[in-house]
Amino acid sequence: MEIDSQRIKNYLSTEFIGSEIYLYDKVGSTNDIAKGLAVNGCKEGAVVIADSQSKGRGRLGRKWESPAGVGIYLSIILKPERVIPQLTLVAGVSVAEAINRIADCRLQIADFKNPKSEIRNPKLVCVSLKWPNDILINGKKAGGILTEAISRGKIVIVGIGINVNNPTSSPLLQGGEWGGEGFPDELKDKATSIMIETGNRTDRNLLTAELLNKFEYWYRRFVKGGVHVIKIIKRWKELSDTLGHRKVKVNLGDKVFDGVALDLENDGSLLIQLNDGSLKKISAGEVCY
Ligand code: BT5
């Protein structure tokens, strides 16, 4: 089914996230469109959604594969009063909870409107979060978050990509170039989609709406600070794939640290015990395991 802003709105129960939806067939990057809208005065909570991206990107300029008709690529415009480094974690929790609730379950609309009805799909074995910005299903990457701040942190764009109905493989175009809805060869072992893991298609409109519902729920609590921040950190830990004394390698620029992931701090950084026994707090970087 096509992405349709009216259908998304029908499922929304938010007050400001998604109050304006800018829907595009194809863009370079939704984060760039969102930045343009934000500096031109568009409201907090406006959301840019595209069916495909030609220049979808991850962190450090890496590419985000964004084929048409199968994924969710969206950017939320926020104007927080203070810089909130943990926004990527807020988004991660929201994505994981939305996938858990919506993916492949034959949820009736009446159930959907009842926030207490958590119908988990038994086939969707495990949605989890990898620090700092990956969404994993059954241990493979099914989504990612790219949070970017502009105007000295007054505007924050939270970009979210989710592989929803991508099939396992797609034909190579003439010349050997990848050209379909599946994953290019170099990603086949580490990327997945909701459909690959469940065997069924998910309605992208419903999942988008639920993601925005969850995001508003957590974001509102988060900006209040204090105990609310601790709650989201706790929720992230429950959904985490990274913690639990897992052996990790952390790449920080040209340095690599080996150790075990001990904990997530309240400021969103990762606490690692290095092999020599010392503790290291990491606020940004790349974790491999
Ligand atoms: C991310 O970066 O995971 C953040 C991705 C954010 C994408 C959204 S889509 C809407 C918004 N507009 C944008 O332009 N971006 C955001 P990072 O942690 O750097 O991971 C990037 C790496 O993930 C790549 O180098 C690949 O190895 C892998 N990758 C690329 N496309 C993928 C895909 N569709 N599914 C799984 N892995 C992918």
C-alpha cells in the first residue's frame, strides 16, 4: 500500500508530532528537506516523509539504502528548549515499541485505538536496540536513526529509516549494479526488514503513525527532564542488545577500544570496562560485536 498522509493522520493520536506532514514521492534526504522547512519557520512536530531517497544518509556521511515502495524514511522537526543528547535514544525506543506493536499483527483498528492492547507477533522474535542508533530485528539491522542539530542546537532533526517490506534479494541491473527493493550484496548478511523476519507485509501508514504516537509519548516526558529521563534510559536498557556484559570494540576516530559494555548512563553515554579493567564512558562512536 502507498504511503498516504491522510491514512497516517487517521491513526495518529498525537497533539503536535505529525500535526503537519510533508509527503514526497522521492527526495535526496528527508533530513535536508526538514532542515530547509525548519529554518523557514515551520512548526515543531512537523514531519517530512518520503517514499524513497536518492541520497539517504547515515552518520559520518555513510549511505542509507532507501528503495521505493518498501521502507519508512522520515524526519521529525524539533525545537527543544535545551540540547538533549539522548534524543537518538528516545527515537530508538519509539521505533522498537512501534514495531513490536504493529508489525505483522492482525491488529484491528478498535484494538489499535486502545493503547493497552499490546498484540505481539509471536514470529517477530526480537526487536532490540544497539547503541547508539541501530534498530535490530533478530540481531540484524532493520533501521537506523540520524539526529542532526542546526541553528546552534535550537533546531533538531530526528531522521528515522526502517526497512519494512524489503524482500531478501532483488535483481542486479545491467552492468551489475543493484537496482531493486532488496539489499545490495554488501548488506545482505547484516541488514534485514520486518517482512524478511515475519514473512508478512506491514502497513507502512499504520507503522508510521504508531511510531509518531510513541515518539510524542516519550519526547514529552523526556523534555520534562529529571525522573522522566531515567525512565527512558531504563526502557532503552530493557530493549538493549548492547548491554549485559557483551564484548565490544569501540571505534573512536582512529582509536579502537576493546572491552565489555556495562551500562547506559543517564546522559545517554555507554559505559565500557576496558580489558585492563579501567572504565571508559563513550558519548559517541561506533560499537562492533
Ligand atoms: C544510520 O547510520 O543507521 C542512520 C540511518 C538514518 C536513515 C534515515 S532515513 C530518513 C532520514 N533521512 C536521511 O537521509 N537519513 C535518515 P549509520 O549508523 O551510520 O549506519 C549506516 C550503515 O548502515 C551503512 O554504512 C550500511 O552499512 C548500513 N545500511 C545502509 N542502508 C541500510 C539499510 N537500508 N538497512 C540496513 N543497513 C543499512
